[in-house]
Amino acid sequence: MAMFHTVADSSRRIHVQVAKAIASKILTGELKEGEKLPSELELCEKFGISRTALRESTKLLSAKGLIESKPKVGTNVTARHHWHFLDPQFLDWVKDTDNVQRFLTQFLGLRKAIEPEACSMAARNASIEHRKALSVCFQKMKQAAFNHDYTAWTHNDHAFHKTIFLATANPFYVPFANILESLFKTFIDEAAVGGRFCIEEHGDIYDAIMTGDADSAKVASRQLLDDHNQRLALLEAV
């Protein structure tokens, strides 16, 4: 049985703290798929909260697909295929878990499937404004790499990739920019080999998009995400 503790009061709403605490137990496997959560009374006592606050927490968890409540049955952890992995708040919970590397390895697989095509589409469809924004990002990335400024690199690297998704002119790619918002720094911390900035690989993507070379943009993106640049690729995917 997972152990819960009283939540500390803070500026963050109590029901969000409780939802995150329960989600952490689910994401780490301490609460297993199909397992029944303790009763409302037990959870209220363990967290030191009201029943109203607890019900707000369970609503939030249900909205993320993590739990399901049924009359006369209780509340159970749902199977993983119900979890809303593309939800930014869900991803915020993921990145604070002890086994975040497993999720980031799977995230790398998603990036390999999505980003090369996004770069190709950006090369074909980027507006003048998108190209200007990408140019600003890349110049700042080069400066950050030259100065070994990791914080500036991470910020502008994220902006670089986000701009690419926005430049696809396909609204279905926009949510992936939001995914990057939630996971990007954590991904870079865990994935980059030897803290290397990969400026050459980003430069190839930049040049291909700026010249409208869709095929080269796709190839350059694949090279950036290739296993030799990603420490996470050496971990066994679960």
C-alpha cells in the first residue's frame, strides 16, 4: 500500500498538491494499475484535508486519465493506455518522479518520429516571421555555446524547436511545442552526451529550413536525434 503524508500549506492550491502526490505514486508504480485507492476518509486523514479538497484532487486525476471512480466500487488506478501523456500538467508531474529517465527515453522515441517531419514541413512552410524568429534563436544559441552558458543554451534551444513546430503551418503540431515546454530542460539535462551543445547539428537544421530544403531538414533532424547524441538512447526502454 502506498504511503501518503500530510501536504504542506503553500501558495499552490491544496487539491493540486494532493493530486500531484497521488499521481507520483501511480507514475512510479507504487500504486499499480487496477489497484484500489484508499477510501475518501482515509485519504482525507492521511493528507489532512477536507473531503471537498480531496474530491477536487480526484477530479483532476480523473481528467488526466490516471484514476476512475465507480459507484459502490471505489476509485482505481487506470491502465497506462488511458493516461494523458500529452497533457502539460501530466508531464510536469512526470518530470518530478524518481524514474523520469524511463519516460524521457520514450519521449526521445516520440521526438524521433515527429521532429524530422516537422523540420521538413517548416522548410516548406515557414513564414518570414518564423524564419526571423528561428534566426534570432540560432544566433543566441551560437553565443551561448561560445560562452558555455548552459542556461541560455537551454532557453534558446527550446525556443528554436518550438518555432519549428509553429512554422509547420499544421495546427496539429502545435501541441508538441507545449510538450517541449514541460519536458525540454529535463530532457536536455538527462539526454545530452557529455554536456555537448550540438551546435553543428542545429546549424544544419537551421540552414536547411532557411533555404527551404525540406529533405535536408529532415536528414539533419534525424542526425541531431541520433543515438550517438543522446545518452538516453543507451538506456533500456521500458
